[in-house]
Amino acid sequence: MDKLMRLTSEKDVVVFSKSSCCLCYAITILFQELGVTSTVHEIDQDPEGREIEKNSHEVGV
């Protein structure tokens, strides 16, 4: 939970993504085209990714 809160507080827009997810990719491209500066965090490449995913549902991220 601490890592999730830290990641979301550091940047204005954070996309929690899975590298194999086509919708995550589409959102990332959409933000780029709109000029939105976002940080993409690939949870499937993070050792704590499962915990981040679980906690994101609990806190509504």
C-alpha cells in the first residue's frame, strides 16, 4: 500500500498498466496525443505488482 500511495503522489497522472494489455497501450498513446504527461508503471514487471493491483482496487485508483 505504501508503494502505491508513493507512486500516485509523485506525479499528476499515473497509468498502472500491464505490458500485454492493448487497452493500457491505447490509453498511454491517447494521453501522448493529447499532450498529457503521464507516468506508466508496468505492474506485471514489478515484483510487487500483484500487491499494487490488489491495493489499487481497495483505494479506488
